[in-house]
Amino acid sequence: MRRRALQGSELARACAASIRIKLLKIGAAVVRNTRRVRLLLASSHPLKRVFLSAAHALAP
């Protein structure tokens, strides 16, 4: 994940535990529809831009 999605970000050299705590353990509401699953994240998360850029980099 670091090589593919977090290059150039503040978590590019972070260990796996730090990435998990800061980026992946985010409270969210999951809304399921027949066609897609949406995650509703808090708008004031301090690493919001890093999360969005990583999500876009990992998306097919």
C-alpha cells in the first residue's frame, strides 16, 4: 500500500501499524444499495486528503 497508494504523502514511510491507526481505523457509516456500497466519512478528518488519494490510487 505504501508503494502503490501513499507515495508522496506524509504516510509514505510510516510503518504498517501507523497506517492502520491513522488511515484505516476511521469511523464511517456504510450505506448499501443494490448497485454500490457508499462510505460516509467525517468531513473533518485530519488525513482526509491522504485517504482520498490512496482510495483513488487503489480503485480499479
